[in-house]
Amino acid sequence: MGKELKIVLVGLPGSGKSTFGKQLASELNFPFYDLDSLIESRFHMSIPEIFSLHGEGEFRKRESKVLQEFLDRDDSFVLASGGGCPCFNDNMDLISEKAVSVYLDVPIEEISIRLRMSKAQNRPMFMDLDQAGIAQKLKSLLVERDYFYRQSKIKLSGEDFSAELLVSELIRLLKN
């Protein structure tokens, strides 16, 4: 890493990576990017379309390619990764090598409420699930993905964390 600061947020779908990422980027005066949006604009298809037309394997390949290219940039930014991004194709190793990774560890109960209240239809794996189904799916995802998320340099836990708290954590981390 040069003088630029690249921050990549990881965590379960609905943990607030995009919402919190925008706040953090604003606090740091950095641009904010969402990896799923970058993939959609790059391939001119929505994430659900990529999944249904090409399958998860092809989606993960495209996701890794866009992530790699983005992390190779020479500027500072905050990037919200997709929930599964760190778990495939050595992406977590890449993120750790080229950026400061931040794990947003939000309780499953809170995430399932958020997902039910938001547009779960934009998230292929939660389509047609009720509250209990969403919570069950999140628990199984956490079992699969926790190993990767925990490799993050910074972990923020709970329902409420602030951009200011993370900025002070980043400053402490960068001084060490």
C-alpha cells in the first residue's frame, strides 16, 4: 500500500456495509463504492440476472476480477464488498494485502429485520423467505463465512457503531 488508504467493508448481507460505508467515506472525505454496483455497471446486468443466467460460479469469477482491478487503483476509497466476496477465489487474502479490511459484525436478529424491511427481492438468496427463513439462512451463511470475516484487520460488533469510532480505530491501526 502506498500513501492511499483503501478500506474494504465485509460482513453478512444486510450488515450495513453500504449504509455505513457511505457515512465512513463522508467522514474521511473519500469516494464510496459498492462492489455489487461496480459489477452491475461493468457487465450491464443486475446481480440477480447474472446469478440466474450464468450461475454463482460465473458471478464469483466476475466479482473477483472487478475486486482485483479496483484494489489495484492508486487512490483512497471506501468499498462495500458483497457478503460472499471474501470467501471465494482468495479474495480475503487480496483484500488483506491491498486494503484495510473492516468486519461489520451485526447480530443476526438485527440483520433479518433489516432484510425483511428492505427489498429482499434484490438479494437472490433471500427471495421468498419469511423472517424465520431469513434468520436461518443468515445463520448458515455465518457458519460458512465467519472464518473469512474474522481475518479482517478491524472488527466492529453490535447494532450501532459510528463512522467516528472506526476513524479513531483506523488512526490507531495506522500508527502501529
